[in-house]
Amino acid sequence: MKLTRTARLHLNRWRGEAKVDGIRLPLSAKVISPNMEWTLAKGRYEWGEARMGARAVAPGDTVLELGSGIGFVSSYLRRNTAAGKIVCVEANPDLVPYIENVHRLNGIADTVVLNGVAQVPPFPASMPFYCRRDFWASSLEPTSAAYERAVEVPSLDLAQLLDKHKPGVLIMDIEGGELALMQIAALPHVRAIVMEVHRDTYGDAGLQQLFDLAARLGFARDPAGTAREVHTLARAA
């Protein structure tokens, strides 16, 4: 298995891009670290989030994705579902042009890419975001690991995003920020939530609080929609 992965790593470097589930991902040195190259060479990047997201999407659904990373999940959903508009929100400004390029390379249309951090009031107009070499470690938290630089990122009102785009499916991979967002008063229009949880950030107690907040909003865990740390929450009938 390691030999296959190593061979795929060298093939990716030769052609200047990785391919995961048919999605082309350029090996931009500014965005893709050596650790990320190795992860992509495995060929299962964001496996749970992509599959559980595709499972939750019904034809015509608008999808709101918070924490879009390198644009893989949005591209996978466009290729493998009949989703309507896909709205991508990414805090790291370095990733926004990369996501747009991934969408262009893969012929992904009807997407909106926004730079910002979704927030529940009260919140400041902008927030510091701490960028790390491995982009998946970048976050609003300055002390979790050494960071390369801090940038001010605009705050986006989650309630306004929901009102404007009316998503049927909400996807979140925001490095622990999901606990704060689930304290929103309501999630109108949303039928299903697919989120990666981060118990290393808030512990088992925080994880239980997360599910309790979801229940208050009218969502219950879907056992069939779980893949490791990715959970699907469906609106209760």
C-alpha cells in the first residue's frame, strides 16, 4: 500500500496535480504542503465528508459549505449529485483563488466562493485568522500550533447567509467552530447538516453539547450518515 501511495505521489508531481475521485487538484506550492501531497496521494481525501454530503443532497438543493478547504467537496458534489447552487465559504484568503481554479479546471459551475468566517451575533466586523503551512490546521485559534501569519478576515452573519441562499444542506468543517455556530437561534430552510466534529478541541462534553444544540434546533443524528468524525444530522419529522 505504501509503495502504491509513493508511486502515486511521484506521478502527481510529474503531472503537477493530484486526482482524487476524478477531481483535479493542482500541486500549488503556496497551498499544497508536503504533508498535503502525501495525503492526496492516498486517494481518499475528505472521503467521509464528500460521501455523507452527497448522501444528504437532494436534486436541486442549494448547498452552503462552511470551510471549503481546497474546493474538493464542492467539486465532488457537483460531479456526483444533482445539487443546485453551491455556496463555498472559506476563511483562509490563500485558498479562495485556489478553490476558484479547481472549479475552473474541473468544469464546476453554479458556485459562489466567499472569503470570511461565518458567525453568530454578537461578532466584530473582522477576526484574526491564523494560517499554517498545512492549511487544514489553520484556524481562529492562535495557540493550538505555530502559525506562519495572521490575517484579518471578514465576519459573515450566518443568519444572513441562510436567508440569502436558503440552503437545503449545510456542510461544516471549521476546526471546532461548529460548536459556536450551532448556538444560532434557528436554521431555516436547512433539511440536513453534515459536519466534521472536532472533539480534540472541545472534548466529549463539548461534543454532547453540540448534539444537544442540534436537537434544540430540531435535528437528530442519522446513524447511517456517520463516517468516522463526520456526522449527518437530519431535521426531525
